[in-house]
Amino acid sequence: METVRKVDYFVMQVANKPGEAVRVLEAVRNVNLLAFTGFPNGKRSQVDFIPEDAAAFKAAAKRAKLKVKPKKGGYLIQGDDRAGALQDVMQRLASAKVNVTAIDAVSAGGGRYGAVLWVKPKDVNKAAKALGAM
């Protein structure tokens, strides 16, 4: 059984060099992050923050003068880890004709898994309906 939660996320471009993740995470260290992901993007890197509290994150980022882009929407999925769990979620989206822009999934241990997925803004509501998002 999965729980699906619509979440806000914030994107930031940083230098692609050692220590950049430490620098931006230090700036928001008092904000609980549900997820944090990063990957190369051209000569720079993109980092995505998914905070538990978007307002607290925005305030911390502003205090630290981090240049984050306006919030976007995504989904946090958590559930019992089992063979085919993620396929079931993706099938619901495919059946609703929702294209997933990106997904990160991981076994969380203790028989649990978590995933974050992103869809285009035009598909956020359609995805919420297909996933039964809270």
C-alpha cells in the first residue's frame, strides 16, 4: 500500500564542484527535507530541494541569499517495498496518459521504499487524480 503526497520543490543551479552540496545544505540545515537530489546540468549542476515546510525553506533560502527558482509541484510516494511496487504506480500514470518527467526511487530499508516523481505543470492535477494524492 502506498501513500502519495503532493509536494512543493525548489530548483537551484550550482557550480559543479566539490563542496557545493554542503554549502547549500548548510544554508537550510534547520529545514526538514523530505528529499534532496542533484545531477549535472551542462557545466553546472541542478539541485532540487523537497522541504517538509515550503515557507520555512523559502525563508531559510532567502536569509542565505540562495537563488532558488519559484516552487514547482511533484509527488512523494512511500510504501511497502515489494516486487512490482513502482511498476504499479507508473502503470496508474501511464493509464491516465501522464508522462513522468523524472523519478528517483530507493529502498528505504525495513521493508519500505520511497520515490519522488516529477510531471509537467500541465499534468499535475491529472497525476494527482491518477495517484489518489493527498
